[in-house]
Amino acid sequence: MTTDAPSPHPPVRILLAEDQVLVRDSLKVLIDTTPGLAVVGEAGTGAEAVLLAHRHRPDVVLMDVRMPDMDGIEATRRICADPTVAGVRVLILTTFDLDEYVYAALRAGASGFLLKSATATELLAAIQVVASGEALLAPTVTRRLIAEFLHAPRPAPAVRDLDGVTQREREVLTLIGRGMSNSEIAGHLHLTVGTVKTHIGRLLAKLHARDRAQLVIAAYEGGLVTNPSARPTP
């Protein structure tokens, strides 16, 4: 008689924050039937999302932007600013029509965003990426996000103090802000990918950034990116 071997890793624990019950139920079925993933809570408002994040301490909060009582941006800010739930990461659900909300959510501490038009496969992959500690910001999406922010009429971004950041780190940060991958940065600066990762690690520490998503924000709040659609010359 044989028994199933226990899973070598605990499942990724997910909190769903979505006010539309039908959408939330569909997400729950999809996630709960995927090996390695488990829904541990469901919230219909931003306030409930904050409460349940404290109660369940999930690995990932899948957060809708527009919700009653408290929107997803404010809920994200409260979760990410609270040291008692450190390690809880937020993945924002949005559309390209809401780019300004995406920027605000990233500044609030979100680790990335996903379009509501994404496929089930893309959603599941996004959850795994964020749960692993990475930021979900594809280079092409990064460029679009910053371009939309800079070209649309809205208040000027905050000024980021880059004192203590070396010249080489500024170069790396600039290229991150332009949406370049680690391998692209390495090729452009004639460095190894390992060296680029080292610089990124130092930038994260110096700028008190949670992940690459916040480094993108720091790049143009520090005035390093003014035309993100332009690729740097070799």
C-alpha cells in the first residue's frame, strides 16, 4: 500500500480582494484547483482586504483597484506600510485604461500589476512571480506605464533623493527605469548579469525599495528618466 508523498513546499497562500462575487468565485475555483496554490481569504472591499491580510498573512493579495468602502490603492498602502504583515505582497488587477492607478499602487508598495484581460495561465504565472519575491513588470509594460504617466496631465511626481547612489548605480537605475531587463543592462554597460544583480541589490537597500517595481518609480522621481520611450544608444 502506498501513500501520497507530502508536498515538498507549502502552497502559495492567496487573499482575493474583488468586489464582484462572480469574478471572485471564478478566481477562487481557478486558484484552488491549481497545485501549489490556495485561497485563504476573500474580501469584497478594501477595508476587508486590510483586515484579512492581518488575519491570514497571505503570501499574495490579488487586489482589485476599484472597490467600495476603500479602494485597492489605499488598501495596498495600508498593507505594505504595516510592519506587522511584512512579507505580504500585493498584485494589482487593472486595465490599461487605469495606468494612473497602477502608478499610485506601485508607489503604495504593490509588487506589480496584471491586466484583467490576462489569460488564466498568465494569472497563475503572475501569482508565482510575485510570491517568489520578484516584481511583475515586464519591460514593455514598464515603458508604457512611465510614458503614460509622464505624458498625461497629473500632479508632478515626488522628488527622490539619490544621495549615496554611485554613478554606476545611477546608470543601472536609469536603464531599469527605461524598462531594460538584467541581460540588456549587462550588455549595454558591458557587465556580467551577476554584477548587474549586485548593483540592483545595493539600489534596493539604499533606496529602501521593496522590489524592481519601486526602482522604476525611483528612476524617474530621481530625474533619471525623462523620455522612457527612447532606448539608450550602445
